[in-house]
Amino acid sequence: MKRIGILVGLMSTAVLLAHPQAAPPQGGPPSMEGKAAEQFYKSIKVLNGVPADQVIESMHQIRAALGVNCEFCHEDPDRAADTKEAKETARMMMRMVMDINKNNFKGQQEVTCYTCHRGSTVPMTTVPLPAVEKGVEPEPQGLPSVDQILTKYVQALGGEQALRKITSRVITGTQYIPTGPGGTIPVPANIERSQKAPNLTLNTYRTATYTVSDGFDGTRAWAQAATGRVTEPSATDQMRAKRDADFYLPLDLKQIYTQMQVQGLANVNGHDAYVVI
């Protein structure tokens, strides 16, 4: 009998222009709250004045617009190094985009990297020829539908009725938590995750030197630093926290991911699994 699994990949990458200016102080990682990019990161030459907590998200947008990874512009592990020509080219292009928006759109962000690049490092300079029309592609032969896979998945967990009888849980374990610039410095921590239906979550991470926590209160996500200061994540992280706080996430996958498709089969730990994207 073939074992059925679901692979749900959430890829999140970011390109960094710099590293923090100082090592984390004893008692916890450095805080970027209220700081400009150049106050928190090294080698900032274009994004001066931009809030430090917006740098990673901005770099992610640039990376996606060009269809590249972080190492296209940055050295690994010293991402503050100015050794790659592509990094200086990126700065030049960022200045160009800023000038276009300033001089033509009253400073509003109407033009971005994606306006021209569209997922390629080399923008197209000619109009592409019309694509050849294709007929409707048939569903892959021999593969179950998304509904069939999700139904089997819920059954494997004990069924919807059994799942809804559970209204709270506490999960404990150990994991590496991301710290430092762009989360590139992993630190081992003991984690305790407390959840209550329908969408309350408290995560506590205890390392050898400090404790941090985050959670979702049913409406908003929050994070508490080692110093005790509480902040709210960015809009993107708010949406991610709301999704992850869903106590009955296995039952709500179809409502959350409305465009899921069965891609094929993959081998996971020696077993065949259906790939759903």
C-alpha cells in the first residue's frame, strides 16, 4: 500500500545588503527597532534612512524581481563585503529607480525592479512573439485529486470529528532559532509552543543566555525580545503568523490554499509522497 503524504513548501529567502554593525550584546540579539538601515547594518550606501526592519523585505523583492538568490550579489558568509560587481550594479540600478519615481511620479513607488526585469537579470528589449495556443492539458494520469489527498490526510490524522475534540495542546522540543543578519546565525533553543483553538498561540524559545517569545492573540501577531520589549511584525509576517496559528490547519488547507494542484510523486525518507503545490 502506497503511503500518501503532502509536501507543502513555503520558500522564504532574502538578500542582504549588509550585516549588523556590532555583535549581539550579552542577554539577547541586537534590536533594530527605531533604527535606520545604516544604524543597524554595515555598508549601507543606497537605503540610508530606510527603517532597518524593512531592509530584508526590500531585498527579498529585488531578489524575486531578478529571479536570483542572495549569492548573486553577496559573498557568503560575509554579506557586507563589497567584492562582487553585481552588488555595485544593483546599487546603481536602485538609484536609477529612485530617481525615476522622484522625477516622474512625485516620489511614489510606481516603477520597481520588476517593472523591467520580470524575473530575469536581463530585461527584454523587444516585444515577444505571441505564444502558440495550447489545448487544455489533461489531468496527470494515475494521480488522485487534491480533494482525495486532503481527505486521506485528515483520515490519517484520526478524522475531522476526532481532531475537533482537541481544543488545546502544548508542544515541546529543541530547535535552532535564526538570529543575526537575515537569520543566518542559528542558536540552539528549547521551544515550548502552547496553542488553544481556534487561533491562539504562544511560542517561548529558551537559549543558554536569553529567552524570547512570540505569538498570535487571535487578531495580531507580536514578538517579545530578550529585553522585554514587545513589537509587532511586518504585514507579511502578520499574515504568516495568522495562518500558522490556525489550530485546525489540516482541516482548513483547502480554504487557505485555493489553487492547490497535484504535481506528481516524490520520494520522502524512502516513501512515495504526492507533491501538492
